[in-house]
Amino acid sequence: MKVVGRALVLVLLGLAPVGETAAAGPTSTTSSAPTFEQLVEAGNQARVGRRWAEAVIAYSDALKLRDDLTVVGRLGLALFKLGEHAAAASQLHRALEEPNAGASPAERVQFVTAYDVTRREVCRLDVRLDRTGARVELDGRVVQEGPADFWLFVAAGKHELRAALEGFEEETKTIEVPRGGRKPVEFTMKAKATPAVQVDEPRVEPTPPPPAPVAAPARKEPAPRSAPSNSAGHVGIGAGVAAVFGATPGAAVGPQIFGAWRRGWFSVGLEGRAAWGLKETKNLQFMSWTVTASPCAHWRAWFGCVLVQADWLQAPAPALIRTGGQVGLGVRGGVEFFPQAPVRLRIWGDAVARTSGIPVRANNQPIWLSSAIVGSLVAGGVVTF
């Protein structure tokens, strides 16, 4: 068991990774130290006796004295027999790199056969670093130090690779590798942050602020005068020109005066109108008189009213001409311009329905009958108080 343990230690610590050449160790000054040839012969005898661990020790000691690819291949065969597939694959691969390394054809066949079997049991890692000089560890064991690119064989399963370089942060990668595979692993070394050097600056005492100026006493502004309240409403008086249709033969034109009281959206007004007909009938010209009461509703510049109207028809003729009056109900719609100004312009239209037209008689004979529906258009101005 001690021999096997020493052989495994040599496998883990004494064998260089692929790509490195084993350095020759110091030559012993004692006459009893075995020579390279003696160590190789001891390894050969151990292989014949199937003492694989002793063969590993003998070949490893021999390679410390001289690098020989044939001995490297025999070491790989002994490691293969011990089941150390990763180390065996590395040594056998190195032995097969040179076709004329000195091994016999039969021995090279043994190297190739063993390499093919052990290669299927391991995975090749292609390691690349962006810096040279880094130390790389595999599962806590240093496997390379210096080169930025190298490769090695590892057993299938989970492994931990760690790269360290002075002045850079350590980087660790955990990998899972399959049997017979090949996996690239790249390291990007990040420089350590340089701590900022704090420089103590001389403390400067703050300059006291100048004394605040004495504020002059605030001037009292007179209280604003409140706007006159229109909570009691306001009165408007106006006049305009009306065109009337249906009250006389043809259209009639005349003045119209009106007054109203308004509070908010509601108003009520009283109007009077006189209109002279523009067309004569039986050489007679008729005149219409109208008195109207109008409760109204206002919205912005628009207004609408309900009308209660009484009108009379008059003919300036001898007593033999008879006319009369009539009462009707109607509606109004209109618009008011400059509604916020004290003097406003209004335009509106009325339609009034009477119970019947007003008959005109001469010598008790009807000569004309006014329409039962009277319409008018009015334009006028109003002054508010």
C-alpha cells in the first residue's frame, strides 16, 4: 500500500502538464544513487511482474534525470493499469507525439491501444487565459503556472478550476465534463480596484455671512374694493327695429322698445311694438300694435323665451273699417353679442300662434283676414344697469 500511495503522489505532483518538458533534477553526488538506465530497468522488471505502482515510481524517478518519450509511454501504460486514466492519457498522448521517438513498433501499438481506451474515459479541457503568468488550480491542485494557453485531461464529472494572478481578482469556474469529450474553458482576469488615496485638505473656516439688512416696515395696501354685487339682479332697457310677417298684408316694419329684469340665468321682460304694413289692401295701409311679456332663460350668449302676446290691427280709415285684437302664445330664440359689456347687441326671432286671425271688414263685409301665426325678426341694443 505504501508503494501504491507513493505512485499516486508522483502522479498528482510529479508529472508536468501536457506541453511542458520535465526538467532534469539535480544529479546525486553519492555513488549509490541509481542511474537513468538502472531506474528504467527497475521499471521494466516491475511491469513484467505486474507491479504497476513500483513501475510508476521507477519511471517517474528516471524521467527526473532525463526526458525520454519511450519511458513516458511506459509510464502511461503503468498508470493505465492502475486506473489513473487522466494521467495515463496525458503521458500516452505525449509519447505518441513523435513518431520516431525510439519505441519499437510493437510497443507503439501498445501505446496507441491504451490511449484509445483511456481517452474514452476522460475529457480534454482547453484552457485559455487573457493574461500570462497566472496560476491555475484544478480541484485545489496547481496544474499550470505561466502560459496563457494549455490543455489537460481530467476525469469525467464535476471539477473546480481557479485562476489567480497578482494584481487581479481570482476567478473560479465550476464545470461538469463528460467521458470522451472536449471542453473549452476561458478566463478573463479583472484588475483589482485601486483604493483611492484620501488626501486631508486643510480645513477652511467658513466666512460668516454679512448681517442681514433691516427690512423696512411693510406698507399696508388698501383693502381692495369689493365688486358691486348683482345678487338683486340688474335691469336692461333697449330698442330695436322689427320686421313682422302675418300681422298685416305683406310685411310690416317698425320700432320695438323693451325692458327686462335679469338675475343669473333667468330674466323677465315687457315689450311694445308698432309696425306699419308695406303693402296696401283696398287702398288701405294697416298698422299693428303689440304688447308682449317674455320670461326667458339664458346660457352663455344664447337665450330662449316663452311669449304671451296681445296685438291689435288698425287701419287709419273712416269709421266704416272695422279691425280688432287677438291674444297668442309663442316662443323666442336669440343671441346676444358682447354679453359682458354694459351695451349689448341682440338679434332674435319670434313665432306666435293666435286663436285666429284678425278680420278686417268694410260695410260689414270681410275684405282681409290676418294670419293666425305671426312671426318677427328683431335687431336691437340694450343698456344694463
